Amino acid sequence: MSAPYDRTETRHILTPSSLNRLVRDLLGDALPQVWIEGELSNVAKPASGHLYFTLKDSGAQVRCAMFKMKAGALRFRPVDGMQVLLRARVGLYEPRGEFQLVAEYMEPAGEGALQREFEQLKARLDAEGLFDPARKRALPVYARRIGVITSATGAAIRDVLSVLARRWPLADVEILPVPVQGREAPPMIVNMLRKASNGARHDVLLLTRGGGSLEDLWAFNDEAVARAIHASTVPVVSAVGHEIDFSIADFVADLRAPTPSAAAELLVPDAVAVGRHLRQLRQRLATLQQRRLQAHSQRVDHLFARLQAQRPQARLARDRERLHHLRHRLLVVLREQGQQRGTRLERLQARLLARHPGARLPLLARRIAEQGQRLRRAIAQILERRRTALRHAGHALHAISPLATLERGYAIVFDADGNVLRSTKNVAPGTPLRARLADGELSLRVRED
């Protein structure tokens, strides 16, 4: 039996809306975000773009909702019976008072382990330097031979061949077929990369396949494939999956393309753009040639004008004109000089008449006679002084002359060669000698005592 109701007790009355709101807040505070794994059922995606489904296991189920923005980012199509892993907020759908999960992220249940393995391998290879941008090689601008490593029957090769044929038909494309999915795919991809690298027949290699789940693309996350790309002597372009897909091969390759079609566009130039560029270059070349021809033509005209100016006829005409001008100037100068000299001659004649020799001859005769007497007296005095000086010099010279010594009884002895004999040494008996005396010479011969 229930306790009687106390009418004095204060009652806090809730409405269904406020109750549901309170429960919603309590659930959100207690479990802000959870990871949960289960099987999909009752999957529905109305026109609004939201995704509604039930997540269940063998013992229970819970209703779930995934709103349009998050649902549009899914890389797979959820279907009934699929095992998935959710990251969700625990909440309550207030209008119905139904407990539900609001999913923020969803992936197939097996992808979580694969993703962790992917991140671990990526970190290890990055630490080894396989992703180093410094080792990545530039692609050839005009690739002549392209090797495409992919499935020969997949959609990727059709897209690649279509784009290459449209953009650059000059390229020689060789399909290097390999499986791109399954256990046999990695070793065959590695083998094909090594063969293409050793063959050195290609300018660039394209490793590609179409989109798929993480499991579908896993062959391109294989460590052996990554190391084969790194060891390739030929530049490698990787285009695996869709734009949102990233593989280990993408990080190791020299260039990553978001899709196979985009890779084909990166591998070759656009023939239309190249043709347009060539036409522009041809137009520029024609313009430059035209300008150079015009410049050379002007230069030829200028040189021809200079040549015309330097012709003998033109030079003779200029010289004749210059000669005529000089002749005229010469006649003017001669006429002026003649007039000046005539005037000067008249002045000189007047001065000459004023100083006629007839008037000056007697005076000049007397002056000449006087100068002659003075000259004769000066010469006589000079001769007398020089005779006296000569006598004194003669006496002084005679006093120191060897002849004066000879006059005192001395003699100078010479050998047969005319050398003065200063010693009796080295003079053998019978040697002829000459003796110079004051008044002459005597011939001598040495005699042995």
C-alpha cells in the first residue's frame, strides 16, 4: 500500500518536453561520445540526405541517425547486414522520447585495424626518409614512353588511355598488367616495378587503380610495394583511388595524383595548349624576323646612302667645289698680301732714300780705317803676350823634359820591341838593345862578363 500523498509537499511538475530535454542533457553529459560496433539494419536515406538505421547485436538494438554533412563524407555505402564501427553522441529524440545515437563517423568494422596498421607503416617509412621531398624527381616535360602499371581490364586504364589520347597522342603508352587487389597483387606489383626499372624503356611509370574501400586499396599500402617504388630508377606517379584516398604508394612516389584521369593530365602536356604555344612562338618568331629584316633593310639603306656619299664622282665634285673655294681664298689672300707688300716697299724705299750709301760712305770709310788701326794694335798686343807666355812655357817644359835629363849624361835603354828596359833581369847575353842619348841613338848588344 502506497504512502498517502502529503498535500503540504512542494511539487515540481515536468512536461514531457522538459522531461525529455532533461534526460537528453543528462545523457549528453554522462556519455558525450562513445565508440560502438554492431550490425546495420533498417538502413534508410530519405531525400533530406540524412541517414537513419538501427545498430544491433544478438541481445539488443539502438536507433541511430547520421546527418547529411557527415553521411556525405562516407567512403562506402551502408547496407543492411554490414558490420560497422561508429563514433557517436548518446542522445534522445525529444519529440518521441526515443533513445538514439547521433553518429559522427562510421567505417566498416575491419577498417580500424587496417587504419592503425597504415599509420604505423607510414610513420616508420617516413622516419627512414622514403617520403623525403628532396629525393623526389621531376617528371619529364614531354614523356615519349609511359608505362602504366594497373589492371588491364579496370576502369582506371580506360580513363588513363582516353585522357592520354586526347591530350598527347604522341606518347607511346605501354600497359604493364598486374592485379590491383588481393593477396597476389603486392608481389606482382613489386615484380613489375623492378622489371620496368631494370628495363629502362620508359620515361615515367604510372601506378594506378580506381576507387574502393580500404581493404580494396590495401595492396598499395604494402611495405614491399613502397620500397620497390623507392628503389625505381624511373620516376613513378601514384594515382590510387579517389581524391580523398591516400595510400603509402602516394607518399613514396615522386608525384601523387588524386585520380587516374588527373594523373594522365599531369603526365603529358595538353596538345592543344602546346599547339597554341607553338603558334604563339611562331608568331613571335615571325614578328622578330620581320623586325630584324626591317632593321637590316634600314641599315642597308643607310649604308647605301653612305656608299653613295663616298662615290668617286661625289668626292670629286666635293673636292672641285673645295678647290674652287680655296682658289678664291688664295686669290683674295694674294691680293691682300700684294697690297700690303706694295705699301711696305714704298715705306722701305723712302727709308732707303733717306739712308742712301752715297751720303754715308765717307763716314763709314773713316770708321773702317779707325777700326782697322785699333784691330791691328790689338792683334800685335795679343801676339806679343802669347809669345812671352810661349817662351815661359817652353822653358818650364824643357826643365821637366826627359831630353833635359839626357843632356846631363843619362840614356834611355829600349829592347828590340821598343819597350823601356827598367831592370837587368831576364836579359840574356847577346840580346840586342837601343840606347837613346841627348843627340841620338846607339845600337847595343849584351855581353856576358
